[in-house]
Amino acid sequence: MLVIDDPSIIDQPVWRGGFAIIAVDPVASVAPLRDEQATREAADIQPGRYLAYISGNVNYHFLPAAGAPRLSLAFHLVTRGLPKAHSWGATPIAPAPAHPVTGRQPLKLSVPLPWPDCHILSFVSDAAIVSRLYQHRTPGPRLTDHELFWEHSNDDNEAYESDEDEDKAIPEYEAALESFREQLREAEAEAAAEGFFPQEDESVPTSMEDIFGKRNARELQLHVEMWIDLESISEPGDPRDFEAEVVRLKEIEWEWAKRVVAESMVDRPETSAWLESISGADASSFDAHGEDTDALHADMSIIPGDAIEHRVERVADWPRIRGFCRRTGRECVCGGR
């Protein structure tokens, strides 16, 4: 088995419409924070392996070692049977039967999946940087009509109506973290204006990094490992466990923001005021079974452009990747429509 660390799009073995096995890479996800405690906490996470439908490439960040953009993918998780939450927002894969509620017919594959009762969670997608790729001699199955799934996914998002639980206010620590992000952006802008950070003429790109963008910010960036051989696992993990792992990563980021970055700026009056304002904000708890006990199914996924700063341009063709909603004022899956 060929293993590739930090793969680029040159190494990409699965394209839109294909399937792969993924697992959160917790340590790589917090590595941009450059914090030993965050690394230790992330190392305690024991991620599962999940079946994912690859819906496309996103966020083309340049990888100097490869001379090409790094491999960053948008994906939909796949569950065996119908999901318990938003069961209407799932698309069956043959040979699974038609959806019992929507009547949606199963999608056809080039070759069958190893499991007969799979459904793609078409309601929402996630995205991540691939930190390690486990190649295989042959790629896995592909949808014969990925455009049909795209239509189903759009229909599910258009039909979405949040329920009472999802309409609750965002957690205190989420609001506080967003406040901190704004403080950090302002501090960096002031430092640049005062000449602490050297400024270059950005009017003309000088390298591929200038075109695709650099990823030097101290922010959480979701990374995953990816296996091409679907039979490398006996059973795909529950997507709810994936959500819980991401919740834990966001909790680690939040604790880091309070402990390290905020303390390094504590002599700034405006930051001291911010620290006082968020002193009572708590992160959601994460129990021993890997569940977020406050909001297991809350929309907490991270894409490479989320976390401390939102400085990555999103690809316009992926409106359903989880992010900050301009319509509702909270993290959601509607793409801000």
C-alpha cells in the first residue's frame, strides 16, 4: 500500500462521484495552533473511520513541496440505514430500497458498495484537507449520475425548515470565539499598519502561493486521513460520531483561544475587556463516549476556511458546506441563503 503524506491534487485518486474511507486527523487539525497542550488534547481523540461520498475539490491552497494545490475535498458522509436526524434528507444507494418517506429512488453505482443498505446524507456536506492518503490499486465505486445526487442535495436544502431545537441561540462560547476572531483581525491589522509585519506589493502575484493563498494562520483546520480501499474497514462509523469528534476539536480551539492567544494580548485594554466579557462562556461538554452532551447534532463542522479567521475564499459551487449563515445569524447548512 502506497502512503502519501500531505498529498496534492496530483495524487488525487477519487474524483467527484466516488467514495472513500476517511478519519479525522486530530493532531494535524490543531497543528496550525502551534500549541503543545492543544496537540496533547487532540491526541487523546480516537477517531472512527467513515464512508464518504466525494462531491468535489475545495479551497485550492498551494503546497510548495508538490508544486501544486494540496488535496482538499468536500464530501457527504454515508450511513447504513436511514439517519435518525433529518431522515428525509438522505438519498438511498442501490441496492437499498426507495426512500420510505420521499419515495426517492436509489442511486446506481459503477460497482456495488460492500454494504447493501447505504444512504448518502444529502442534506449537508463537510470539507477537509487530506493529511495522509492510503492508495489502492483500483478506485472504489462511483455514482453513474452524480448530477442527479446534486439535484437531490439542492432539493433537500431548499426544503429544510429548522426545528425548535435548532432555532436556539448559538452557544455562549461560539459567540465569544467569534468576538475573539474579530479582536485578532483588528490586532493584526493594527500591527501591520504600525510596521510590525512587513508589507509587500500584493497587486501582482509573484508565485503560485500568491495565486492559491497561504495557510499560516493560527486557526483550526480540519484534516482527515483517506483510504481508497473501502474494504479496509468491516463497518463504516456512525456520522454522529464524526460530528462529536469535530465538536471536541472546536472545544480544544476555544480553550486555546482563551489560554494562549488571549493571554498574549492581555495588556491591550480592548482585549482585557473581551476577556472579561467571555469569562463565563463555557464550551459544550464532551463525554467519555465521544458525544457532545449539550448538542450532539448541532452543526459544528469545520471547513478549512472556518475557525479563528475566515480568510479562505469558498468555491461558489459548494453552497451547502457548513458555515456562517447571513440569514439566520448562526452556523448552519444553508450557505447563507
